[in-house]
Amino acid sequence: MLTAIACLLIVTLGYGIVCAAQPFGRCRRCRGFGFHFKTDRRGRMRRGKDCRRCKATGYRIRTGRHLYNLALRLYREGTR
């Protein structure tokens, strides 16, 4: 039981460090390219439309960082 708690604590702290160091990750939908691929009639890959999820940047905000930003915003609005 104690080992499971220790492992969970290590994973949580590791993810927190990753969110602090790199708050943005690659977009899952376009895989970080910023656009979708499509094939033409010959089967060659062509650039498709811009990704709507990441707005053609190729990056998304990590879930942990998003939650941190929400908590920080709530704290700032509550102490005014």
C-alpha cells in the first residue's frame, strides 16, 4: 500500500514538473503539424485544412496546466 502511494506521488510530482517546464504539448488531432493531411487521387499525401482544435499552431495546453490556470484565476478573482 505504501509503495503504491509513493509511486502515485512520484508520477504526480513528475507531471507537475512537466506542466511547469513545458505548459504546451503537441496537438493530438494534427500531431503537431498544425494541419491535417489528405491524399490526392494518386495516393500522395497533401496538405489539408488548418487544424481547428489548435488553430494551426500545432500546440495545445496540457490538462494539468489548464487546471493550474483555472485555480490561479479563481484565487485571484476571490481575493480582489
